[in-house]
Amino acid sequence: MKQSSAIHAQIRRDIEAQIMAGDWKPGDRIPYEHQLMATYGCSRMTVNRALRALIEAGLLESRRRAGTIVSHPRVQRAALEIPDIRDEVAGLGETYRLHLDRREIRAATAEDRRLLQIEEGEVLALECRHDAGGRAYALERRLINLAAVPEAAAIDFAAEPPGSWLLAHVPWTEAEHRITAFNAGAKELVALGISAGAACMALERWTWRGDERITYTRQVYPGDRYALVARFRP
Amino acid sequence: MKQSSAIHAQIRRDIEAQIMAGDWKPGDRIPYEHQLMATYGCSRMTVNRALRALIEAGLLESRRRAGTIVSHPRVQRAALEIPDIRDEVAGLGETYRLHLDRREIRAATAEDRRLLQIEEGEVLALECRHDAGGRAYALERRLINLAAVPEAAAIDFAAEPPGSWLLAHVPWTEAEHRITAFNAGAKELVALGISAGAACMALERWTWRGDERITYTRQVYPGDRYALVARFRP
DNA sequence: GACTCAATAATGTATATACATTAATTGAAG
DNA sequence: CTTCAATTAATGTATATACATTATTGAGTC
């Protein structure tokens, strides 16, 4: 029994339950605040607090004078959580190890500029391999925009995975993911120890802070032994 | 300028901005509520409302007597939005078309029971193909637990994609996704019109309502012309 | 120093009240 | 019947206040 016994929490749970049970369907109007006041014998502020939480959560919508209705579920809000590779390996009970294959600070090349959407400047380019239990788990290539994150130039990414460091130290406002499947080429064949033409999964991620792009990364996983799995709530 | 001019919204934006700018780092204590009252010249209820919203959003944590601190970013909250296939195709400016290849109501087989975690009962099994602009876009296989969603038995899924119908009509409390890459077999070769051994992406999804599994689906996309793309905020 | 316990200071919850804002409804004028 | 303005009923925001809850602080004791 960890649930709060606060009135607002109770109202919230009750309304959520009614919606989940299908008693109140999308588009239905739920009771007015003054009716809920009477039902629960509490003040409007308390009812309002419960409703506002459900509105922020996207379960309800309200319009002045018209009342509050159950939202139509928005498909695109189904969200897939993408874990940190080091945590993920640890979660499998395997020993994690990072191999830094390349680390270079350079003036942005044409491709760097395209991926980070910058006019000029320096980037930190990294290439590494994530191992789990002595076996290759994923390949990662990463660009960090040093104009946005100058302190990254001083970090030893042979010790801490770049993704873990960035997510722990740099707040971000927006990101974009791109997941694709492709047939392994010579590079993956050698580095991941898979057969020619085997299906691989590529996960690319761009991360912003405000208008500025912080980092770009492309991670490659062997398709036959990797699944991107995530559990989530709406 | 769509942002609210309410005081609580302003406080919320200001705090968020301070965190994003790095002025307040994870673990730092932000000003006490009574200090923010003084800063903004408003009541504690108003300050509290702003803070509560940020706490629910996971940006802050608070402890009685100790104050409110900036949360340590939780990596696993990076979330990938997965769009509805029909909307996705429409968003590409292509004409969407659904081909229902198979529709069967049957007593759950051993595999159905495993995928839906049921002891017995009837399931609705569907197999369909999603086309975009006259070309195969994805294959879908779906199981619907008729004990959980009896009304699905009466729906004409040749007209409305099963995923669109379910998400619009059945609220869910939890879901799990699994994304894998694999080499195309004979089935994909014919149905998607791709070459033997080409990399494909499979997206599986289980959806719960409470303890009950509502549906299982497996969608297959051709790897060379499909990317799962999503933009999101933390 | 180590333990106990009371005082204190922060957040958590709830109330009664007030006025603002919005949109549905009503009623009057054409 | 249509149009337009006034009324009204709902939510949105904000305040001042009160008491509950809890972790820290600090004083007193062994």
C-alpha cells in the first residue's frame, strides 16, 4: 500500500479507474467540479487539483463552461524508453567493457557540419565498441559539438561511456531518434564478429539544447542477438 | 506567443530555464518556496503549483524540511514516440491502403496463449499488409484477446487498421515494445517485394489494461526503405 | 562521543473565497 | 428564421490561512 491517502489522489485514482474500466469513454463528459465536490465532500480546489493532474497527463481535456471530457487517446504518445548501454549490459548481469577505438578533436568536416547543423567549429569525434561479457555488444560512433559542450574535451571517454557522461551532465531539451535495419558490411563483420550480410540494427540519435545541437550518435547492434526492449506507460 | 502568462507558468518556465542553462545542476537545492514567494510576490500556493508540476514531470524532487532539488536525469526516460501506421503514411503524403489477408476468431492456440498470457479463451487473429502509394509498407500480424475486448469481434478491420481502432477505443495502462533486425525469409520476400536475405525490422508490441493483456502485434518493415523516426522531449 | 528527544523549519494537503475568462444558452430585435 | 447581444454557468487562477507530516537541528543526558 504505497498509494497516497490524500483526497486529491483518491479522486484521481477513481477517475482513472472509471476511464480504464470503460465506464467513461473518450469524448464523454465527466461530472462537473461542483458535482465532484459534493461526491467527495471536499473543496473545489481539491477536485481541481486532481483534474489538473489528469489533464497534464493527457487523460482529460477541459473547456470553460463546457466541462471536462475524456481525451481521445493520442497514438503518438506511445513512448519507447531507450536505455543507457552500460546500464543495459549491467541489467543483463554481464560485465560491461568499453573499448575506445578513436578519439579526435578536429575542425568540423562537411559531414560533421551536416550532422550537427553547425557552420564551423570544433568537434570531438569518438568511435568505440561496447562489450558485454567479453563479447562485442554494439559499435558506436559519436560527434560532440564542442561549442555547446566545451568541457567534454577534457573527459576521458576510455573510462566512461560518452552517452552515459553526456546524459548525466548535459541537460537536453529535444532529441530525435532514427532506427533502421541494414545488412552488415565489412566493418561490422570484423568488429561485431558476425557473418557477411547479417541483419544489423542502427540507432541514430540527435540531441538538442535549445536551438543548438549537442551531439550525434550512431549505434550499431547485431540483429540476431539484440532486441531493443522497453516497457512504458502512456 | 502561445505560452501562458499565469504566474505559476512563469515560475515553471524560469526554473526550467535555469536548469537547462546549467545554472542549477542535478542535486542542487533550488530556493525554498518562501524565497520564491518573495521573488515573485505571490502566494505559496502559486509557487507550490509550479513546483508540483515540475516534480510530476520528473525535473525536481522534494523532501520535507530539506527543500527541493534538481533531479538527476534518468537516462531511461528518453522516450521514442511510435506513430500509428496510417497517420505515418498520411504524413508522408502517400495514399494509405490496408489489405486484410486473414481474419479468424478461434480458441487460443498454445502460441496465442503464450503471447497473450491467457489460460484459455477466444482470440481474434489478423494478418494484414499496409500499403503506401501502391507499394507494400509493412506487414502486420495481430492477436486480440476477446475476453478483454469483446467488441472487437464486430469490427470490420478491412476498413480501419486494427492498431488505429484499438488505440482510439481501448485505453491501456502499460505496453512493451521489442524491436529487432532480421534477414528476410520467403514470406517477407513475396509480401514486401524485397530480395532474399535483405535486412528487415520487426516491431513487436504487447499492450495491457491492468493485469490483462489486450493485444499482441508484430509489424515487419523493409530495412532498406524504412526508418523508425521520432522526435521527443525528456 | 553517543544516544534521546524536543523544537524547528521545510514541504504536503485542504479550505473558503474572490475574481477572471470563456463559451453555451437565452432572449430580443430585425 | 436569423442575427446579435446579454446572461449565465462552467473552468482558470490566485490568495490567505490552517494544520499535518517529516527530516534536520540542537540541547540535554549518560
